[in-house]
Amino acid sequence: EVLLVESGGGLVKPGGSLRLSCAASGFNFGVYPMTWVRQAPGRGLEWISSITWNSTYIHYAESVKGRFTISRDNAKNSLFLQMNGLRGDDTAVYFCARGSLTTVIRYYFDHWGQGDLVTVSS
Amino acid sequence: EVVVTQSPASLSVSPGERATLSCRASQSVNSNLAWYQQKAGQAPRLLIYGASTRATGVPARFSGSGSGREFTLTISSLQSEDIGIYYCQQYNNWPRTFGQGTRVEIK
């Protein structure tokens, strides 16, 4: 069974930093692209970053570019999101999602974690 | 950026009736479009990919159609467990973009 479990969320002050982790199990993590998607309270889904299996191709939404960094450790079956310069509008549930093995460039999100809440407030 | 627009914003359908959800992209995304279902308090779940292929375990009452800019998700006979918010998402271009969602309710 594919399992994705996020951790590291919590309450942080504006301007602060947080590092989210996503522990993967039940599949060969090292060959799949991975993604972070967030959902602000009562709002829709927002894609924020994706990384290919070997970290060669990384993409960010404009809203987080320069502040967030996605990375992975295939040996530890883990995905990370380093978030710096946090702002109130970064408050959201953050989901990690597995990308499909369709093409290197175009893939949908076939499994999702349950999400982790990040609250940015003074 | 490809803007993805869903309609209607909400839909109320009687049990057993058909529900039709629409998704429009601001430019062609070929068939690189997925549909997700999100129930209250849960993570999204993949329903459809490639515009029309059902994901593993998805009931046959869910079907997707379309290509290019116009897409449709049809629930042929709405069940009570189908209530939730449905999102379409294009994966043809960066940044990946989602529609704002369609809320499906039971009448």
C-alpha cells in the first residue's frame, strides 16, 4: 500500500522558517516524481513545487519561488520542503503527492498524503 | 500560466441522477488533465487522468471526456458517498494549475 505521511508543520511567526517532511512507503520512492500542494483554510488546491526522481528538474510556483526549497533523499524515502520567510498567506494544509510514471515532464498526482497544517501568525 | 475554470461552482443533484461538471483551460492542454475528488477533512483522491481514464478503484459511474480546452466529468448516477468538491488540474504546462472546484451536494 502506498503511504505518504507529512510532518513538521505547526505554528510559526511571520518571517520564520519551517521544514516539512514526507515519509514514503509501499513503493519504490526513488523512481517517482514528487510534489507539494497546499490548501489554505476554506480554499482550493494550489500546486507549489515538484521534483523529479533524481532532482534534475525542479519547479516552483511564483508565490513561493525564492522562499521555499524542495528536496528529497531517496535513500531515506523522504521528501522535504524548506520554507523560509513565511507569511500569513502561507497558512495552509500542505500535502505531499506522488507523481505518476507517465513522462518526465507531464505527470498527474496519483497518491496523496493526509496533509500537515502550517499556521503563520504572530 | 494556464488558467483553469470550473463550472458550476456548486451542483445539487438528486440521488441516482446525473451530475455534469465542466472544466475549461485558457489554452490547449491536450489530454493532460486530471480530476480529483476531495471529501470533507480528507486529502484529494485521483479519479481521472489523461482526461478520460479512470484511476484504479474508481467506480464506473465516473467518466471523463474532452481534450484541448474543454473537459467534462460525469457522474452517471449520483450516490450519497459522492458528495464533496471536485477539482480539475492541468499537467501539460508549468506551473501546474487547478480549477477552483465544484461542490457536489445531494438534493
